Amino acid sequence: MEEQKHIAHEKEKNSWSELIKFAVYAALIVIPLRLFIAEPFIVSGASMVPTFQNGQYLIVDELSYRLGDINRGDVVVFHYPNDTKKYFIKRMIGLPGETVTINDSGVKITNTAHPDGFMLNEPYISSAPPHQDPIKVTLQADEYYVLGDNRPFSSDSRVWGTVPKKDLVGRTIIRLFPLNLISIFPGVHKYAEETQN
């Protein structure tokens, strides 16, 4: 009887030991993943409609922008430059060294590869603003120009200016909720003018 109690006690002790080991290993994997590689983000507001709706749950890749290029057409999460405690989500439109021109006919990008500029084909926007006051901005070495897909109702670079690289958090890589819209790299758009080169 005593021997059975001893065996049961040893099994219980081993179970707790295994559980603690599992928790430690999980923490060693999950915490760095959460801090340095991926971060959850919940869409708040309507600035990215129809691409993203209010309340959708996304995972943001924080690592790629530290190691590689930032691409036009990515959907990015960043610290709002006027209050870095707030997070915004917008579409990457203008890259460092480029000139972004916006008017009633759309968005034009001028850069070294396209010195005459090209108009962005933007199938992701549902409606353009009824009247767009002309804007022309040349971006510095660490500046980015972002716009919401819901142009008439988006506070973006047209209103408060460019986003410095240090404020970029990362790009959206997964939409987890709602379940019927689960997708990888949701909302990313490749522009035909650039893929032809």
C-alpha cells in the first residue's frame, strides 16, 4: 500500500515537473515571438474599408521591415506620428526619395525608375474624395507616405504628413477574424507598373 502511494506521489510530482517545463519552454518561444516578430492588432475605425472592417483581428509581422524592404501596396501598422502611443493602419503609397502627387485624377508616383511618373491603379478603394485639393510631396530618406483605402473618411498623410521609418511597426501578414475571411497577406496589392520592370 505504501509503495503504491509512493508511486502515485512520484507520478504526480513528475506531472507537475513536466507541466512546469512545458510552461517555461512555451514562454521562451512565445514571449520573443510576441515582442520581436509578430504582434496582434485589432482594426479600429473605417479608414481601411472595404479592405478591412472595424473589429477585424490581424497579426502584424514586425521582423520583415527590420531585415528587408518596405514595399508599396503593403498594408502597414505604425505609431501615429503626432501621438506615438496610438497605432494606425494604412496602405503604403510613397517610398523614400519619391514624389507623390495627388489630385482629382488620382495618385501619381515619380521616382528614378519612372522619371515621368506613373498613376497608381487602385482597385482597393471604393470611392475617391469628391474633390481632392492638389498635394505634392517629395519624401526624404526615411519618410513614407500612407493613405487609407477609404479615402473620403481617412485621416492619413494627406492630413498629418509623412511617417518616419522609426514609427513603422510592420506589415499585416494574417487576418484571423472573422473566420470566413482568414487570409495570409490580406490587402496587399502589387502595382502593374512596377512588376513590368
